[in-house]
Amino acid sequence: MEEKQYESLKIENIVASGAIADSIDLQVISNNIENCELNSKRFPGAVYRMQNPKIAFLIFSSGKVVLTGIRDTPSLETGLKLIIGKMKEVGIACYDEPRVSVTNIVCSYDIGSTINLNKVVMTLSLENIEYEPEQFPGLVYRIADPKIVALLFSSGKIILTGGKTIEDIKCGLALLEQKLGSIM
């Protein structure tokens, strides 16, 4: 695939999840790690907001974590190393190799021209489309392989979600552009 073709493709958010320990004492980390909040009445885990790289961690007593707000893969790796270092400093036994993987990538893309959403609905297979303009101004198009959901807006802006790699997103985008090419 030609890289230049996707100049406007931008990662908006990467979500990753997995385990970094067998168990985590949430009280210990919330008391000893700055910017780590625990409010058991509102949420069953601790929330740690890291500023550099900017990542929000949801940390659970089971040792599982969910990371969100990530903008690139190096930030994910850096963030994991930093949080594990902080955990070890306060006495939490963490895995040397965290078992965390990307679960979702959200990207934005500008196709460069307007999209006639009504024409898209009339032309593409209806089982993959949801379009109710009185409810939501975008058309939802589900791609089966790779499993990607694209939100198309008449402005030509597209949001792609569901990919686990940037290659999934690019592959889904290529399929979408191929289908739209016959319509536009």
C-alpha cells in the first residue's frame, strides 16, 4: 500500500488492556503514587493519569489494567515501563514482561471530498450500513475483514475504529475507498 495515500490518517486514541501483576493493592498505590486516585464507591479500580506520555490507566486489584489516550506504540511501551516502575517502588510485585496488548485503535481520516451519504446507502449492501440522519449525522459502515467500523460524514471526514493494528485500519480504509470510488 502506498503510504502517501493516507497522509491525513491520524491516530486519535489507542486502547490497550491486559495484566501487569497477579494482584495489586489499590489502597497502597493510591496512597503512595502521585496522581493515582481511588474512589471505591464510584469505580472498582484506581485511576492513574500520566502526563508524559499522556495516558490514563485503569488499575484493578486483579492485576489487570486498561490504558487509554495513547497516541502511538512507543508511548504505550514507555507508559507501561513507567507504571510498572512506580508499582515496584511502592512494593507491588509486577510481571517483568507485562501481558498487555492493543484492543482498539481509533483513527480519523479526511477523504478529501464530500460524500453523498444517501447515494452510499443506495449503492452499498444494506446489511453493513446503519444510517439514520435524524438520530446521528454519520453513516455507520461495518467492514467484516478486517473487523473495522467506519463512521462516514458528508464532509468527507471518516472515523475508523476496531482495528488492533494500524495495518488493519489501512486495510479497512483501502476497502472502503475502493467501494466509495465506484460511487463518487
